[in-house]
Amino acid sequence: MRPKKAMALSKIVRKATSPGVFTKALQIVKFEGLGSLVKKVRSKISGNQQFFNALQQAETFGSVNVSIIIPVYNASRYTQECIESVYSVENQVKFELIVVDNNSNDDTEKLISPEVDRRHNFSYHRLEKNLGFSGGVNEGIKRAKGKYILLLNNDTRVTDHWLDNLVALAEVHPELGIISPVTNNIGEGNQLDLEAKELKIEKINEYAAKIQDRAFDTEPIRLVFFCVLIRKSLINLIGLLDEGYIKGNFEDDDFCLRARLCGYKLGIAKNSFIYHHGSITFKENKISHSAHIEENRRRYFSKAQDLAVASREPSPMPKESEISFIVRTMDRPKLLTRSLRSLSNQICKNFTVIVVNDGEKDVSPIIECFREHYPIKYINPQEKLGRTRAINVGISSVETEWIAFLDDDDLLYPWHTAVLTDAKQRNPQERIFYCDYNKGFFKQSTDETPFLTKLVDPWEYSKNEMWVRNHLPIHTWLIRKSCVDQIGLFDENLEMLEDFEFLVRLTTCSDFFHVRNASCEYRFYLEGLNSMLFQREKIKEAIKYIYQVHTSDIPEILTKRNAELKAIESEIEKIRTLRLQDSEMSELTDKTKMEIASLILGFD
């Protein structure tokens, strides 16, 4: 038995018993355990109600429901204030508090270690080296006893009933694996309480009392781990935080993704408020985010790529489909399998899939592999359709309100349908949505992983810009079918850039809503570089056709269109020059291929 628990028990028992009974009680606890003492009391002295009640209190003392873990690195003043707020506010839920010191080099140890003797259920652990946010949290989890694990930044101040409200939500909604409070400072997202952005710290308890009647909300993909309640059973299922992320950033994305793939949802307790100073560890220690965030990003999306195409047991079919995914394919069975698997690994399966085969080979064996994952319709015409007619045939089979697209050589990350569905539910008046995307570059289509993954800068919608060039690959879209009913199908005069022309027409029926999340991957395979080279002239002609069909008298559009055509002509001339360098060779050298690919595809 731990000294602190024995001390607490002794205080309770002293109040209810004589010295002799008290000594005997402690001996039983020491040699036989607390449970044995309770059984003996129940059988022998049940008449002493005061003593029995005291022992019941002792029995549950140390039955910790929540383990609060605060990872710290310097910033001792904030840590002290955070600890004080945890112990001073009103809460009914039992908890232990575990401070994990990532080898601070300020006065953290001197100031925090004495708290062990001052606080109940408090422990302080100083690590021999800085393990970063994930490592510090994991060390705390290993020591935790609670049914729930609560991760809490040291630059926070909690409020009355913050913990009660989080636990109550978890108890009522077992489908929620991770739950967050709302706060005044978190960048953007549903965890941010807009009404509290300018809230003064001395007013936080007053504000917390005002929002006690709020309901909870769900989050489709990710919760920022400034403060989150996690089921211990979830950690036992999916493991600890990934310590491969440097210092901090993306470890919360990673953990939330794994939780969602296991069927858990993410929740936000709108009636639980925590004040957050924000990034104090980074500011106090002059740690640069940019120094490591790109490496963390690459690690995260590399894992997302693997999870998107992993073989998994089928999850329950959707009760009703809201979205139809149209998938065009042409004699690329391995790539088709990958793209369909990325649909089977979606954490939100509110869709049906329509595969249109425009190739010579029947792909029905592949289709059959995915029938147990989601509703799927296979269209296998006897004649060659062509790219544009194939997509129109798919649209003609749509029976849902919403349409999305996925070509057989591209990929959806597991959260793609979830973020788009969440966006349309929160913005019911909108008709056209688009997400951000990454570019993945492969040398061969048989390669399992790209040699480069590049995050494309998010594009903010502009109708004038859309009338100049296409910024949005087809699998980033989610559109209402009513838009197609209004503007018509894809233009079958085009066999290239048909998606660009369609988007130009879409701008006439609605603005586009930007979903700020990179949820899919636009993939390029350098083995097809030769066909890309010959397509540049065709692309120029397709753009001219689109400009002629959709004329404009807006000076800005006309100026940018002229610049776009000149840029394509310059690109074609540069490609010719590079090809001439290898004119005496049977094929282009690797160096020339990479230079041309960089020019066409935009990577360094």
C-alpha cells in the first residue's frame, strides 16, 4: 500500500475507532490488503455504522476514475498555476494528477516536486532526457490508474465542473473515444469557442457557469491535444502516442486517425471550458515550429498512405448512401484496387460506388472483392467510351443527392468522406465543396510508396481564377446532383481538361466552399512521362477550346488567360530543348526525365 493512501486511511479510521482497533486495522491492510479489512469489518463490526461508513470511504479513496497527465518542459510558473487550478475548482469526479517533467532546465523540479506532499493523488516524475510531447505523455500513461486518461497542457487554467462534464459525456456516449472541452485559444476548429476569444482569465469561472446547458458536438477527424479525455480502453486497443513525431505536432492527428479507424468518434463537450494561453512551451523555450513541422507532416501522411490501402475486415454497410463516388478505370487493375481500397478504409461510409470500366479487360473479380465493404455498381460497356463519356455514363447512374469522383490512379485518405460530410452538414446552404490535397510522385505504378509527397498550397476560391486555370483535381470535389441537372454533363468534345471546363460552368450556379483539410492525394507516375510529353500540345488546344466556349470580357481574366497560354507555350519549348539534349539516345536519360517531370508536375 502506498504511503499516501495509508495516511489517508489512517485519518479516516482514527476518527471512528479506538487506538487498538486502529492499529489492528492498519496491520490487516498492510499484510492482507484493504479488501480483506473491509470484509472483516462487514462481518464483525457491522453494527458500528460510523466505522463502516468510514471504511467505505477508505475503500473508494484511491479508486481513481481519471488520470490527469501534464507533460512539462520549463515554464514552471504556468505549471504551478495549472496545478493550482486543477485542485481549486469544483469537481465531483475523482482523479490523480501526474506531472511528467521532460528534463526541464529551469526551476520546475524545485517548485513542483514539493507538491507531492501537499496534494492528494499527486505524483511528479522527472525524466533523464527530453522525450518530447508524445514521450512525456506516454510515460504518464504507463503510470496511470484511471479508467480515463486526460492529457492537459501546462499552459491551461481549468474551471468549475470541467472534468465532471467531460466524464459525464463519455459515460453517456460510449462511442466517443476522445473528448475535448472548448477553449478561447486553439487556432481554428470546433474546439474554439468564438464567444470566449477575448475572455479575460479572471472571468473564466463566470463564463464556464454560463455555458453549462450547452450540448456536445462531434469532430470528424482530429482534436488538438491541448486537453483531451481518452478512454484507457482505447489506448489499450490502439497503443500509445507515436514518439516518432519531433517535439510536437501531428501526434494528435495520428492518434485520432487510429481511433477513428477503430470505430470510435471524437466529441467536444461544449459545456466544459478551459482557458488556454497557447504554445507556451514553444514560446518560453524559443522552439521553432517550422524546424520540424515539415518532417512531422511527411511522417503523418506517409502513415496515412499506408492506412488508406491497408487490407482490413469490412465494417458495417451504410444504412443509406448520401454520396455516389464515380470511379473511372482503364486497364490498371492494381491501381484500381488501391483506389477502391482507399474507399473501403473510409471512417465515414455514407456512400455507394459506381465503377465505369473503359478498358479492354473485365475487372469484375476486383469489384467482387469490395462488395462486402460498400454498395458498388459495375458498369462494363461493350464499346470504348473515352474518358469524358465514361464519367457521364457514371453520372447517369447516380441516385443520391451528392456526387464525388475518384480516378483509378488517385487515393483518398481515410478521413476524406468524413470531412466533406461534416462540411455539408454544417453548411446546408452550400452546393459545391472542395478539399485540399497532396501530390504523390512515383517512379513506377508498381511502387507501393511515393518517392515524394508534396502538400499543395491551399487555394481560396475565386471565380475569376477558376476561369483561367484548374486548381482542383476531380477527386477533391463534392457537388450536389442538382448542379449537374442545372448545367449539364461533362463536355464530350473534350478528352482532356474536361474537368476544368465543367468547373468553369459550375461557377455559374454556385460559389465553391473550401474545406481546409488535405484529405486526398493526386498521384503521378513517371513511367508515363512520354505520354505526358505528347499531351502538352493537346492540353494547349483544350485550353484554347475552353477559352473560346466560355468567353469573358473581364480584363483581369483576359490578361491572365493570355499569360496562361504563353506559359504553356514556354513549357512546351523548354521540353523540346531538353529532349534535343538526348536526341541521339534511344530514350531520355534519368536526369532529363526528372527535369521534364519537374517542369510539368511542379516538384523540385
